Amino acid sequence: MLLGGVPIDDALVRRLSTILGRPVGDKLDRALLFRAQIVALTREEKMAILAALEKAPPDLEPVREMLIADAQWH
């Protein structure tokens, strides 16, 4: 899926949704349920995701690096 313009594997999006909680995690869960190909995010949602990834398990570090490397996430 394209998460805020960045291609992220659905399995990683699912893991991310579990650490985010409400409301952003719920949004990602719904996107996965409906097999959304593109998920638009507000600036606040992007910041919540990046904040959650700072405390996330090491296996999600590649996701954080991809998001930070994308200019749309600054």
C-alpha cells in the first residue's frame, strides 16, 4: 500500500497499526480491511506515525527510515 505516498508492505502496516492505537491505527486497520492501495495522511497523522516508530521494535526501523527519507514526510 502507499502510505502517505510511500510504498509499505501490508504486513508492516498491520504491525504499525497495532503500536499506533486510536485513531491512526484504526484508520490503517480499515485501509487493510478494505484492501486500500493508497492511504492519504494528514500532517498530524504522519507525525503520530513517526513518533510511534521512534519507540517501535527494531524490525520496524526500515519503515521509519523509508518514511523519513521521503520528502513528503517532512
